[in-house]
Amino acid sequence: MPLASLLSLITERAAAPIGDRDPVLAEIRNAADGSAELLGEAAGVYRATMSNPAAAPKCLSARRALWLCVDAGADLDVARATTPAAAAHLATTCHQAAA
């Protein structure tokens, strides 16, 4: 599954009330084809979202999404490495949206 599709799924699951997390985590793992690296990339995007002041309204959802990625088995080193590039992309995107 491409990263954008995985992000969409995780964002949707993070926004919904979560009762039993196990099926949700299994769905996310399955969507990522069990790839800790892909989950790490997604986690890095959510981590960057939380650090972007322009994305503040999305912060709670991003925090929940980040924890879903981590609990689903994200590679945290990949998340840390992905965060700066994701933050730069978000800064450009948010700046363009504000203009």
C-alpha cells in the first residue's frame, strides 16, 4: 500500500472512537503489509504534523495516529529520520495554503 493510502487509513482510524484496539492495529499492520519501515514513515509524518504550529487543529488526531503507528510496530528510527522531510513538506504546504 502506498504511504498516502496508509496515512488516509490511519487518520480515519485515529479520528474514530476506538474500543478494542487489537483489530484496528491488525488492520493497520495488514495495510502496511507488515512493514515496520512503512509504518515508521507514517509515524514520522504524524510526528511532523504535531510539531507544526499551522497544523495545531490536527494535533490531537495526529497524536492518536502516531500512537497507532507505534503500537502497530513502526520502526522508530525510520520515524525519526522521516520527520524533518515531512516537516519541511508540511511547512511548504501550510505556507501555500495560507497565501
